[in-house]
Amino acid sequence: MTDPKIEKWEVSRLTPYENNVKKHDQKQVNKIAESIRRFGWRGNPILVDENGVIIAGHGRRLAAMKLGLIEVPVEVIVGKTEDEINALRLADNRVAIGEYDSDLLQAELANIDFDLDGIFDKKELDFLVADLAEMKTEAFVLDLDEEVKAQAEATTKKIAEADEKLVKIEKALGFKQIQGRDERWVARFMAQIEAETGKIGAEAFVGFVRNLMQAQAAAA
């Protein structure tokens, strides 16, 4: 296995993940910034996907900004599916269970010869310290395939729920009103597709649009 390639990126290139479940208050950011100032990044680059969206390291990005850093170490994760990326992101987002003095913890870890049965390696433990050492061990994913499967099932469920949810037609069309003279054309159009399909109202309109788009996709 080859070592990951660490790149230097400008902080402005990093895009925070909008649905990141782990939040960092100013106190946490200050602690992360202090850890970086004293010990450096210690082999813990910010992880991003191929589009530059952060997978792991939102707190470190904020800390770098606080420190006024222009560039930060970044590792780009390539060749992964969206589900795999999301699973990795969730595995990194640990739930805080207590307060730690990150400086003391890092000093202690530096003097310990440890082996956590292959669950964590030295890099991961260094990352815990740099990221405020807030963790819940059971939150780490030991079986990535199972986590990816669970995420895929959850996504499928959400899509199904969204499909069944009623939405206002203007949300799909992008407008709420038309001029009176155009209303007559729309009324004639609706009458025509209702006569052709044997359906009425929304069912006739949506069916017509669906068939049209599917025919265009097939012809492409």
C-alpha cells in the first residue's frame, strides 16, 4: 500500500460539508488552534473528496483560519463512492463524552507504547488529540461495508419518503402566476392531455411530463 499523498492547499479552496453533524464552538476551535500551534499538524491533513468538500477536518479548517494560515496539508480521497465518502465522514464525526486537556493527552500518548488491536493506529490517535480528543469509541466504524450498506438503505428510505411527499406545483415549475392570455393556452393544453390520457388534473400533467422526459432520455 502506498503512502497517501499530502498536498498543500489554500484554505479558501476547502468547502465545508453543509450537513456535517459535528459542530465546533469557539472554545473547541481555540483548543484545536493551540494544539496545531504547539505541535503542528502531526501527519493529520484535512481529508477532502475529489470536489474539495471536507470529509474530516472542519475543526482544523476553522483553527487554521483563526491562526491566519494561508495553506494547510490536505489529503484528497479518490476512487470512492458517495456512500463510502459519507460513511467515512460519519465514522470521523465522534460524539463528545467529556472534557480533555488536549495538550496533556498528547504528551501522555507520546510516551505510550500501545496497540489497540488494529482498531486505531498512531495517526488516528494523533488526530483525536488535534481534534480536541472528543470521542466515543463505539462510534467508530469497524465494518465499512456494513456502514455503507446502512447509509445506502437510509438514503433509499429518504428518497422514497420524499417521493411520496406532496409539494406545491410552483416549487417544481419555478413560478406561481402567468398572464391571463397565456392561461387560455394552458387550459387548452390541460384539456387535450386529459382527453388523451383519460386522467385529470395533476395526474394527467405529471404523466405527460414524465413520458416526455423519458422519451427524450431514450432518444439521447
